[in-house]
Amino acid sequence: MTNETSTERLAGTVETYLTTPKNRLAPILDRLFTDDAVVHDEGRTHIGIDAVGAWTQGVAAAFSFTRTIIDVKLRANAVVVRARLEGNFPGSPVELHHHFTLADDKTGGKISALTICP
């Protein structure tokens, strides 16, 4: 997975999540996501760091893809990223929105929720 567009405007945890290859996320998930993080993707909900880890490992095992960031919108404790994904998955290429909710500063701005949708 590569990122072909600058991520200067992204929060550190979001940038790291978007630029780290999926097969390398597992060891750093606890630095990126809160313990009770919720991820919504492809009609499924994954709750808690262990479930998020299983989800990322499943994606890494099933697909290879590149991600190009098209647009970034910042709001109080949220980041919305529009990205183009191309790879060996059904429907490729596709544009997806990644809606990140960030926890307060006590967590270092960890991701508390992520929804991925068209």
C-alpha cells in the first residue's frame, strides 16, 4: 500500500494508519487505536483492539492495494479522507471515504472510530 498524495494535514495517528502497509499494522495498532475502538467496513462492525487487529490482518491477507489520498477534511475531533484504492479486490478501483473520530488528547489523538464507505 502506498500513499501518492501528501498527508501533511492529517493527524499523526491517521497518517500512520493510512501510510503503513496493512500487513505491518498489527504491532502498532495499540498506538493508533483506543482499546475500545469501533471500525465499520463492508457492512461489518469490529469493536475493540483485538477485533480491529483481526480485521486488519484479514484485509492484509486477502488483498493487495495502493491508496491515493484525494481529499482531506478536518473537523474538531474528526478527519474525513477521500481516497482511491486500486488493487486485487472486487470492484477495483474504487473511491472510499474514511471517517476517523479521534479520542481526546489524553490518548495522544488515537483513533476511537473508523467508518469506511463509498
